[in-house]
Amino acid sequence: MSEQYIKETNSLDFNSSFELGLRALSILNEIYPRNIDLRRLLIYDYLIIHSSDIEGGPPSLHPSIPNRSNGILIRRKILQEGLNLMYSKNLITIIYDNSGISYKASNLTKPFLDLFKTTYLRKLKANARWVINNFESFNDDDINKYIETHLVEWGEDYVYEFLNEEEVE
């Protein structure tokens, strides 16, 4: 087997809908049996991959590039596509209730994630656990304020618009 084939089959497209869906699965798996909405998934996704932006956080999964917090704005659609992909494979459950649309791990989520034996997934699970432990107690207003206060520090050039967008399925 060629080295190039091994590299190609052991890598993920950077920030593809599959990768964001996989990261969402890790988050949902950590908060199971609770559910979470798209906004919080976006925030947790950012915090998981750029965890060293947070004081006392574990090493980041992705490099700290300038304007990296813009990713929160542009990832919304890609994350939604990733969630739809995971839903189509019965890896998540979509909850429709009075508070809106939210997502929950299914009974297949953990067994599916356990199939991956990569360093990236191991670190992803650890970062997801760390983020959940440190931010789960924040209500929506508190986490929004926390993110807004740190955007400039994290390289944000835009207003934090996605917090005011309506949920779209």
C-alpha cells in the first residue's frame, strides 16, 4: 500500500460537513442524554478546536490563525449540512419542541465514534469533554456574552451576527 494512499485514507477534509458533523457527534455524545441547539453547537465547536484560546484550556486541535473566530459565522451552514448527514445515518436525533430545534445523540452515536482510533478523534473527545465541563453551566446569555467579550482577542473583525439569526432547518 502506498504512503500517499495511507495519507489520503487517514485524513479528513478540513472543516467539511463530515468533519463538522463528526465534531458535533463528539459534543452530543458528551452531553448525552441532554440535547443542544445549533447556536451552542457552533460555539462549542469553536471552543473545542481553538481550546487554547481559553485560559487554562487544553491544546487546540487547529492552528491559531488570524481571524479564526470568523469561522463561527461561516461554519453555520456547513455544520447544518453535517448534522443533516449524521441524521440521515441515524447517528443523531432532531428534537422539535417549544424551545425550538435541538439535537441529541442517538443510541448509535457512541458505538460509531468508538470505531475511530485516530489521534485527532481522541483529542477531539477530550476537548469536547473539557468544553462541556467548563461551559455547560452557562445559560445562553452568559455564553453569548463570554464569546462576544473574547472575539477581538480571538481575531474577530465582524459583529457576532449569528447569535441573532433565526434557526433554520
